[in-house]
Amino acid sequence: MSVSLAEQLRGRLPYPFETIAVAVTFSSRYKVVIKEAARLARIHRSKLILIYVGVLDEQQKQKMTRCVKECHIKEKYFTIISMKGAVVNTILKICKQNVVDLLVLGALKKESVIKHYVGSVARKISRKAKCSVLLMPNPKDRPQTFNKIAVSAVDLPKTPLTMTTAVYIANQENSDVLHVVSEEYIPMFESAYADCSTDVELDNRKAEFAEQCKLRTRKLLDEIPGSSAINIKKRVIFGKPGHSIHVFAKSCKPDLLLVNSPKKHLGLLDRLFPHDLEYLLEDLPCNLLIVHSRGF
Amino acid sequence: MVKLGHHDIIVFLIALGLILIIARLFAELFNQFKLPSVLGEIIAGVLLGPSVLGFFWPESFEYLFPFIAHPEFTSTIPVQYAMDSMINISVIMLLFVAGMEVQLPLVIEQGKVALSTTFFSMLIPIAVGYLGVHFLPDLFMATDGDVGLVGFFIGVVLSITALPVIARILIDMKLFKTRIGMTIIASAMLIDLLGWLIFSVLLSVIEGGSSGVDLTYTLVSIILFGGFMLTIGTRLIDKSLPWVQTKFAWPGGVLALSFGLCFLGAAFTESIGIHSILGAFIVGIAFGESANLRDRTREIIHQFITNVFAPIFFVSIGLYVNFVENFNFSLIAILLVLAYSSKILGARIGAGLGGLSKKDAWTVGVSMNTHGVLEIILGSLAMSVGLINEEVFVAIVVLVVVSIITSAPMIKRTINK
């Protein structure tokens, strides 16, 4: 009995990345984006799919094939798929049909104000995708391993899977360090305690929250296989989720930052009143991997 | 030009000094019993005012607060102006920090359950408040012409949830970050926003006749101002804050910017016929929304307003209103029954329809029935425009006090059931 696509996707772990896809646009950076995706495909021993939206002529096909072969990937390990249609929906459709685990996209670090509100292709896909998405604002001609990885350990149900994925990638990449960053946000904290707490009491309360966070992270890490093999640094930062990790990533400069996929479909309202992922999409601090939990 | 004379300045400064020190002492005393400072500050006002000091030691009261004891004396009028200005500024500042607490992204994140809880926990109390005044106009001292307005006002008072009070209870009970906690906070924030909008329009309707400002013009202006401040204004503040916080003296630069914008916003809404508090509230939302506002700066703004301006306002309540003379037991009892039943039921229905389990919906219902300082501000403003009298105002203050005292035990009981 054949299993439907929806059933195949539901409950599928975000890793290992059996199938990696990369969207090709023939822009000035298309080769470097393919090279980055090819490096990941090699490390994770994945099947590589090159997606092109539109009609692909023979010359373009050859260009893509040549580029992948230059990355030492044999022809049997990659496929080129082209399809006509609306860019975002077509890419998402191809990803779904081919049970893609990771979609690699080249993206601008920042976009113009209007484009931010309207939504570029890469940002739209990040908000809608049903698989993990890797946004690369600065793909390199000579791709390098992700030596320094950071993961957001915000207190949400999806976080354990994101952390597990981070540990998995850190092991695969043989990374030097994995920063596990707990984002703690207590709106109203200042006003709730403004009238009746001394400085010491307030600091103690914050320290109490930080300790709870550390304990939660430690518990989670203890349960993740392979975590003991990595150099893990735990941090607790206070601030709005998404914004605080953005600030952290800007100062720490990791090679890769992992965050949860959005809790719900993000729309214009979420861009007007930004929260969580929107802060990162507004200004990509580094390579950003949005881990999709696929119904877990 | 009316100017403060030598003696006036002495009287004014003594009054301010006493208010701040005695309010702090009572706030600290109440904190020892884990009660909010505001209760201590109101009690300090009652003790210093005509209810206690003026009744038992009238000479002392007249000596310390001549502008309250004998407002008819022309020599004390400048002090009255000065005091009135201080109280107005305090209310504007309080609304500014109240606005800073409203986090619209949190409301959007919570989605359906927050909207449903907000809708029903406003609709039912407003309906109950309106009907209560409609059927008992004499008790609420509403005349034939303004039964509707008074009813609507009482409904708005019953519908508001005290954000800082409930936030603290939820943090202390480790419920803040749960789904129930987030639903309560998000709904209370939205209710705050809607409540102040409704109340401001209500005030402009009452005052509209006298000022002659067209209501349609006022409404369009406020929608445009609110829309601008909550979108473009918020972004501008957010983008400028990192620059201000690093290039200007800290915290002086950011304090000047925040209070400056607060007063400008307040002046704008006042100029279009809506009370100044709404402008301060909206600017507060735009300011509080900024992710670039440092926690420490936020803390300083809160500390400054909560510990300097809030006591002036809350003590002044007790100073100007005689709580003993205006204590109407039946009115208080009816108001308590209407408030508790409508708010708990409304929020419970809304949370249930929003998808929470029966038990969680009851917890939300009971938690949302926490009233606080905003209701007192609402009451004092309504009293100042003659919408309600002192008896109704005292009943509102008692409702707030009783609800603050009963909230935490009631929430604990509901959770442990």
C-alpha cells in the first residue's frame, strides 16, 4: 500500500537531511548558492535537487549540471526539476512532492522597506515552507564548514527538535562550538515589580528566571543523543524572542543560527508588529536555518 | 497672570513633600503584607484627607492643605492650579506607562483565544453595567438624560483588567508563560487598548457639546493618529532608540525623548477634542513596542513614574474625596456583584469558545476579574467631567481594592480545584 505524501511528511524528523533542494535563479550568485548546497549534500550524503521555476533550456541545464559536477557530486545523486508557475508556490510544491528535508536559498541580508512588507521570494518561502529552510545571505565560492553554530532555546514545544537538529548538524560538521541560547522574555516584568521591589529583589528574581532556563536547557541537552561529543556553551539572554537572538548573533557572529519555524502562518500584520522570526528575517545576521518540526 | 506667591510656594512644596513621603511609607507597609503600593497610597490619601485628618484634626488639615480645606479662598487658587497641573501630568504619565505595557505582537500571537476572551470579557460587563444603571438609575445617581452614558461608563470600568496586578500574580504563581497566562495577558492588553479608546470617545461625547468639536473629525483624527503611531511611529522610535541610547547621555537622553513624545502625543489628542490621556497611552504603546528599548531604561521609566507621579495622583484621590461621607454600602455591594459576575462569566465564555478547556477557561475568567489603577483613573476623570458623583467614585475605588485583595486567592483556588 502506498503512503500518501502528507503521511510521509507528518511526523518526519527534521533530520537527517536525506533530500536537500536548492532554488536556482541564474542570478549573479547562483553558482555559489549551488556550491553551498552541494557541500551540505556531500556532508549529509543527501540527494540534491536543483529547482528552477520556468522553462529550462538545454544550455541552462548544462550550466547547472556543470556547476554541481564541479562540486564532485555524481550525476546519479542530483536531479534538476523545472516547472512553470508562481515562484513561491511552485518551489513549495516541488519540495512537498519530493519530500525535501532542507531547502537552501540565497537571500539578501536586508531588503528595502517596501520589499520587506510585500515579501521577497526567500522570505515568503521561509514563512510558508513545510520543510526546514536555510537562508544564506553570504554564500561563499569556497564553502566552509559551520564551525560556530548557535541555536535558539526559547521555551516553546518545538525547541527540543530544533536543538536536536543543531546537535546533529554540529556533529556532522565537526563544529568547534555550539552556543545554546535561551531567550527569556517576561513582558510586564518591570511594571509588575516597579512599585515594590528593591534592586536586589529584582536582580534575584531575574537570576531565578535565568537559573530555571539553564536547568531546562540542561535537561533538554541531557536527553539529546550526541550532545556530549560537542563543545556546548549555554547562555541565557533577556529580551524579546527573535530580537534578542538577533542581537546575540550580530555580536557572536556564528556561521549558522538555528531557530524554530513559526508557530503559525506569518502575515503582513506580523511584519507590522514584528515578533520572533520576523526580527531575523528583517535583517539576516548570518546563515539562518529555520527548522520545521513537521507536526511533532 | 496668576503666579504662585511666596506663601503659596511653601504650601505647595509642603503638600508635595508630605504626599510623597507618607505615600511611600504606606506603600512600604502594604508591601510587607504583599499588597500593591497603590493600596497604601490611596489609604495615605484617605488618612491625610477630609475623611480622617480633616474630620478629627480639622485645624491640622487646614494648615497643611488649605487649598483643599478652603478652595473658595482666592489666595489659595494658584496652589490649586499648581496641584491640578501636577495631578494632570501624573495621570498622563501613568497612561504613558500603561501604554508601554501593551504589546500588540503578543496579542496577535495569541490569536483566536485572546480575541474571543477579549470580546466576551468586554461585551458582557459593558452590557451588565449598562443594564445595571438602566434598572437602578437612582443608586448610580444617573439623571434621565445621562443614564446611557453612565451605564456605558460603568460597563467599561467593569470590563477592564489590571495588567500589572495580574502579571505579578501570574509570575509569582509560575503561570505567566503557560497558555492560560499568555491568554490572560494578551486579552488584558487588548482590553486596555479598547477600553481607553471607548472611554476617550465617551469623554469627547460628554465634552463635545461644550467645546464644539465635531465628533466625526475627532474620530477620523484619532484613527489616523493611532494608525500612524502604531505603524510608522513605532518603527521610527524603534530605529532611533539605539542611536539615542548610545549617542545621548544615558538615561537622560532616552527619558527626555520618551516624556517629550508622551507630552506631544497628549497635546495632539487634546487639541483634536479627545482627552490628552489617549495620546499619552498611544505614544506609550509605540514606545514600549520597541525591541531596542533597553530593559534598564524601561525599568527606570517605570520606577520614576510609579514612585513619583503615581503617589501624587493616588494620594490626591483621598485628599479630594471624603471616603466616609460618600461610602454607600448598597451601591458598593451592587457594583461588586455586577463586576464579579459579569467579568468572570464573560472571560470564561470567551476563553471556552477560544478553545481552552473548561477548567482553564474558569481560571482565565477568575484571573481577568482583577481591577486596578486604570479603573481609578477612569473614575476620577469621569468624576471631573461630572459623569459620576463622589459616591460612585468611592464605590469604584472599593471595587478595585477588594478585587486586588481577592484575586490571588481566587486564582489559586480555581487552579487547585
